[in-house]
Amino acid sequence: MTAAASPPETWLRRFGPPADGPVRLVCFPHAGGGASSFHSLARALEPGADVMAVQYPGRQDRRHEPPLTRLSELADAIAGVLEASVVRDGTPYALLGHSLGALVAYETARRLDRSGATPHRLFVSARCAPTVAAGPTDHLADDDALLAEVRALGGGDALDDPEVRAMALPALRADYQALRSYTWQDGPALRCPVTAMTGTQDRLCTPAQANDWLRLSVVPGRARTFRGGHFYLQDRVTDVAQALLMDLGLRTQQAAAAGTTAA
């Protein structure tokens, strides 16, 4: 069975029993990351949102599967899985992607939007809009450069362990290959609002650059800024959860404490 033809349970993870919230949030990990990177956020969002995280092939409990090296293949497969499961049961749903996951979530949202299964909202985090020229990645073609890049972004402590590094590198190689091969194709704007989120010290995407995401939808969105670097989402779990709940329409005043720039 190919990755694209795998059943939903192959792709989607929960961190406990389904939450009894009115909205389902599907989360897309960063390059080299797995579904477990959203465990803390899922807990912080309970019981307001039912959180599921995507598990890409080639990592964690799918580490024996070959990873996909084209972003379009990931988006095609995940859109099909969501149409067969999340969309079918009728629960309103939103997508959240961090870093590489922001692009995968966006391309997945485009596919679902075209099929008439428009998400309730799209959250994109720590990644510039695909309409903005990304920095070159040719220098990341070997393992040492990849590891140096991950460490520079603040996400590489676990990679000091040789066993962890050996397990993580195949997924990292595949994900950065997917980034290098990705080219944005013009098309209809999304019909759902977009929340663009970034850290104040993220060298890959500044708060000003994050605003470009808002031009990719016909529905007004907003930009949110949180203190921290590229992995602010792991350091500011409570603030991020409050902001997500507010933008999902599940909470209002409680999110006021989160660092926010409306656009």
C-alpha cells in the first residue's frame, strides 16, 4: 500500500480520547518533526478543541516507511485522508502548520477548498508565505549542514544523541528536499481566514513578512506575534493556545494576554 493510499489512522494521531469540542484542529509538524511535537499544545487546548496531529511517513512510529520528498505528494495524501475522515463526519475543522508544516497545511487547504471542503480556518506558523522568495537551501545538501541549520533554529538539542540523530536524519533529508523542490503555483485564493503566527526573534520569517500570508485568502485574517524564536510555539504553549481558541471562536477575552498584532 502506498503512503497516499494508507488509511486515516496511519496518518493522524490523537494524544488521548477525542475531546468534546465543537472544532477539530489538525496540526502539521516542522521539518524532521513528528506528531508528538504537538502533544503539549493539544493538552493546552483541551477541552475546547479536538486536536489531531499528522504523522508524516519516515518518522517516529512510521520510521520504517520511506519518507515523501515532494511537498505536493504530502498535501495530496493528507487532503485525501482528511476528506475520508475529518471532513466526512461534518465537524468544523481547522489546520495548523508550523515551519515546513505551514506550507503543507496551506497546500492541503487549497486542495480541500477546491473540493468544496473549505477549512474553518488556516493557521500558519514560523514560515514566510510561499509568494515570498525563500532563502537558498542549496547549502543544506549534506547532513552536517542540515544539523547545523536545525541547531541554529533552536531545535537540535536531542540530535546530540547519536541514536536520535541516526533516526532523525532520513526525515530531515526528505523534508528539506521537499522544501527545495516546492514552487508556489498561482491559483484561486482561499475561502477561509488565515492567521499568520511568528516569533519576534525568528530569523526565517519576521512578523512583517508573515503578513504576506493574509493576501492568499479572500477572507480577512490576522497576524499574531509571540515572544521567542523559530520554536516559540513550544515555549509559549499557553499564549498560543489562548490565541488559537480566540481565532477559532471558542474564547474571547481570555486571549487578550497573548501577544497579538491584528491585520
